[in-house]
Amino acid sequence: MNNLATRVVTAIFFILLIVVGVCYSSNSLFLLFLLVNFLGLWEYQSLVTRFAMGNRYAKTLEQKWGIALFGSIIYVITVQVTLGNWPVKYVFLLALVPAILFIKELFTKAENPFGSVALELTGFLYITTPCILLNLIAHQNGQFTPLCVLGIFFLVGVSDTGAYFVGSKFGNTPLFERISPKKTWEGWLGGAVCAFIVAYLLGLLFTDFSIKTWNVIAFIAVVFGTLGDLVESLLKRSLKVKDSGSILPGHGGILDRFDAFLFTIPLIYVYLNW
């Protein structure tokens, strides 16, 4: 199978997984992003702890499993308590997180234990927090509204896809050449136009959010989705790697596909609850 065919097949499978996982039930959305959180933390650790600072933060396979599982526990507790499925007292377990991470370093013999903990906490903020907030967005006003979450994914995807095609055809002015030479202002504007058109249509179809709300979400997707993409490109460029992983043939890793979402979801949550 050639590279184009591989990319197409992977993209179809990925889209179907997102649609079914988001829309089937509240539990399927919860489990889908439990998986995204676990794989994202695994990739993040594999990247930063192997390559950053001359390998000083390198972790064993067992340590990476442990941190990914630890981040998953944080995800499960926070979502279940916030949605009212578990008693509030369970949230106090999260107060133990810093202590556990530091105590762990007593036994790892890491060259720079405080740097290692800092990278772990950054991973939780960067990946686990947006996965948690996406579940909360799906339960606005106490009701499960999966189509709104699907609309957010659609907006971010349309912005990115529109930018790619318009930039490939008309792009001449680099957007951020030092980080991502192929991104152009023309492509970014093309993606923005596509996103706002789709936002208007979403406002007509998915009336849980008004047209104004969808337009604000589109603005966040266009601006901060692009910044999220650039930040992940900055991370990969600083570590001299092409992709964050290889779990998605032809597309790279989980972070390669969710980089824009990781930046947009917290801002969308703040806007919806302001």
C-alpha cells in the first residue's frame, strides 16, 4: 500500500473512531479520551525524556507505563467527580500527586529528579487537562451533548484542512518560517474562511450553541489551533524528530493529530463557562 493510500485509510479509520466514540454514549467518549490521554502521555514522555537535555531525563519502559497510568488515574478521578458520578471526597486524592511524583524520584536514581518531575507535570497540564475538559464540555447544563463536541472537532479539522489546501495552491507568505516553513498566511486565512462558514452552518444545525457561540469557537480554533500546531512543531523541531510517534500510519502519532485540540479545548471551556 503506497503512502497516499495508507494516509487515506488511516484518516477514515481515525474519523470513524472519533465520531463513534464521541456520539455513541457518555461512557464511550470518556473511554476514548482515556485512551487518547494515555497514548499522548506515553508519546510525550518518549519525546522529551529521551531527547531533552542530553538524555538526562530518560525513563525506563516501566517508568513510562507508570506515568501514563498515573495520568490516566488523574483523568478518571477528575472527570467522575466533576460529573457527579463519584463522591467529592475522591478529588482530595489529587492532592497527593506532587508528593507521589517526588517520592518516586527517591528510587529512580535520575540525574536531575526535579527536572524529571517538572516534565511529568507539564505533560499532565498539556495533555490530561484538555482531555478532562472535553468531557465537561460534552455535559454542558447537565446534559450529554455529543454533537457539540463533534462540531468542535469538525471546526478544528476544517480550519486545518482548509489551510493546507489553500496554502498549497496560493501560499507565498510564510506564517512562522522558523518553526513550520510550509505554513503560510494565505493558507491560514483560507482555513479561517472555511471555519467561519462551517460555524454558521453548525449554528443552524446544532442549536445547543448559538451561531455567535459557534463563531467564537471558530475563532478560537483558527487562532489557538494554529498556535497549538506550531508549539508541537517547535517541540519536534527542538528534538529533531519528524513525528511524535507512529501509531497512526501515514499520520504520525497521537500528539500529531491532537496538537490543535489540546490548545483549543481549554479556551473553549473557559469561554462556554465564563
